[in-house]
Amino acid sequence: MKNYFPPKIPVTPQEAAENRARLRARAWSSLFWIAVLLPLLVALMAYGYSDQAPASLRSLTIMLDGWFGYPLGTFLKVVPPR
């Protein structure tokens, strides 16, 4: 039977630590961008539902909100305006 996997190369403890550090840094970077971009996207979509937004942004906002099942539209219906 033919072995389709490459031979296992032994990893030194230093290489393993470097790999873990690289993976940890990538995970923190991803979490940072999620924490930054998600509120910005919600704010942009909330502005898109306002009367002051251009028509193209309004249509884009409704399309994006529809992809997710209209969570922002439902939220804006429930929260009364001031």
C-alpha cells in the first residue's frame, strides 16, 4: 500500500513555540478586526436606514440586512425614535 502522506518531520520545541505564537497573534488580530468592523458595519447600516442617507446607500443597506434576515430592520422597528 502506497503512503500518500509526506514523511513526518520532527518539530523542535522552539519551532512548536514559534508556531503557537504565530497562531495566537493571528487569532488576536482576527478578533481585533471583528471587534472594530462589526460595530462600524452596524453604524453604517443604521445610517443607511435614516432619511439622510443617499438612495444608493439605502438600497445597499436593505440588501445587506436582508442577507442576515433583517436583524437591524427588526431592531429599528422595536426601538422607538426619540
